[in-house]
Amino acid sequence: MTMFNSITLPNGLRVVGEPLSHLRSCSVGVWIKAGSMNERAEENGLSHFIEHMVFKGTERRTARQIAEQMDAVGGQLNAFTGKDCTCYYAKVIDEYLPLAVDMLSDLALHPLFTEDDLRKESDVILEEIAMVEDSPEDLVSEALAEAQFAGSLRRPVLGTEERIKGYTVSDIRGYWQRHYQPENIVIAIAGRYDWDAFLALIARHFDRFPQRSGTPVIEEQLFANSRIFREKDTEQVQLCIGYRGYALGQDELYALSMFSNALGGGMSSRLFQRIREELGLAYSIFSYPSSYPALGTFTVYAGTSPKKAETVIREMQEQMKTALEAGFSDEEFQSAKAQLKGGYLLGLESSSGRMQSIGRSMLHLNRLRTADEILSKIDAVTKKALHDSAEHVLNSPASAAVVGRDAEGILRLIR
């Protein structure tokens, strides 16, 4: 039976852990509720910018020392920024946990933020933005977010070229001071560790937070249900159709995930079998749900040639219509359920996977569910629940985005 450690410290900092004594490793992450959805319009890209900047140097370590000290113990140190959070994380052999906690606290709470580093890292982020422009699949995802949402969820995680060029150290430091506060942070650990010893490390290294500078403001998240096209001279056209899904933490997500598996989640799914295998119209076609604290989405994606786009769109929408009207067979239903269970369990086969699961859950939902609880939720999904989920999603207003040649004309074909 899964056991968790959990405590909320007097300053509001939440610490959670999942002991896995059969491992020799442990993964620890510092989760901050600071992603692009937490930014004002004039702050877009700052969450990600800070994630870059902290690795340039801290009060006690240079950028080279940050890299060398973790490499010297065979550990891994990294970070990521999404729409709903920033996470700094490390994976080490259990004996090096003190170093991991020390370094993570140094990155999150004691960065230097110098003018010279800002100029250098600004150029790096501008290159990262250019990479998205060169990746049509990423570009269409950003375009769909812009079409689908009203509020901060519509803005890109990386920010825009104009914003990145204009930010100052004062901008970065002010945003950091507002968001990197104890009540806005979760520290999660999974693997081999001693809980009391770990709490002692937290008390020692997470004892000084930035001076407060205002209160974070989160925009109301709403759906826009619009359509966007981007003309681009590419061999393939990328298209996405987006629907309303379920917010993070809602039990209906299990049924929606199963519906996605049956419709477009794998090689045996209807979209893959019909559009790629039978008709040979697209190399890449799939569906997926996404969930955020305020709302959720369901997306169907395809990449195909402009000449085949009309047929692909017609077949995609026909498969969705058939799924609504006729549902799925018992075999498809059981396969979708097995895929969901297998994917979940395989994701927990490492200390890093488990750390990420409990860290994000505690950050946004302030609760944890054991693996047995989640598996029971999956097992409880019925064919009726799956069909109800499909109705909720596919009968909602659709948003759409198309990137490629003749994108405007192709967008008109999406009903």
C-alpha cells in the first residue's frame, strides 16, 4: 500500500514525499506556482525567463559550479516551465540528497540576476522562440491555445520576441519576489530517504525567501472558441481542433482519457487505423486531453499535405461523429482502459515519475491520491461514462488552428 509523508510548515511551505525503499535513488523537486497562466500580459515569458536565469549563477555558485558539482556525483539537475508551474528538480543517489537540496534551494531562492546574464540569456530565449517558428507542430499548438482561450492561458510559455527584448533585471526580480514565496511552493521527494533528515535539510536550506513584492494576480480563465491560421511555406499543413475538456482533479478526466485512447491515442485507435493505415493520408494523427487548475481541453491533431487536408478533416470529423452515435465496442473499451492503466503505472516506475506526480498534485489540488485509488477510479469508468465524456467534449464549441500553405482556406473546411 502506498504511503505518503506530508507536512505544511508554519510559513506555508508544503513538503510531500513518497518513500521507495527498494531504490537507491531519490528525486526531489521544487514546484512553484509560476507558469505562463500566472503572468499578466506585460509579464508574459517571465516564468520561463527566470528558470533560465537561475542557472547562470547564484550567491554561492557560478554557472560552471552548478554544472560541475552535480556531474561530480553522477546526478541529474534540470528544470522546466509550463503553463501552470515551474519546477526545479534533481535525481541523485540517496547519499547525495543533502547536495541536491542545497543546490535546489540555491537556484530557487538565491539567484544573482545580473545585467550581463540577462543580455546573454535573452538571446538564448530568442533562439528558443525561433525554434518554435521552425517547428510547425509546436506552432500549431501555440496557435490553438491563442484561439481557444481568453486570459493568460492563451499566451505562450516562452513569451514573445518583443517582450523578451524589453525585460529588465528589475522586471525579473519583481516577478520572482511575488511568486517565489513559501505558500506558493511545494517541495516533493520520492525514492530512498529518511523523512526526519529530509525535513531537517529543508529547514536548513529553505529558511530565507525573497522579500515580498506585491501579490500574484491570476486572470480569470475562459474559452474564446475562435479560429486562427498561420500561412507558412511548409510541405505539410498542421491542423488542430480543440474542444472543452475537464479541469485538473475532476474524476471525469479518467473517462475522457479512455475516450482519447480509443479515438486517437495509439496505433490501434480509430483515427490512426482509418486515416493512416487504411487511407494513408497522414503520418502523424492523434488526440489528447490537457487539464489545468481552471479548465481542461481535448485536442485532435493531424499533419498532412495541403492536397489531402480536406479529406483528412472530413475523416477526422466522421470518426468523431461515429464515436458519438455508435460508441465503442467492448474490445475497444477494454483496450482503452488497459492503455490508461498501463501508461499510468509505467510512469510510476521511477522515482522522478512519482515525484512529479505528487508534486504537481499537491501544488494545484493540495491533496494526494495513492496508486490504488487512481487505479480504482480507472476501473470504475463505464462505457456510459466514456460516452457521456465524449458527448461533453464533442458537443462543446470547437476552436481550430491551421499552420501551413493555404492555411486560411483549409481552416474554412473545419466545421
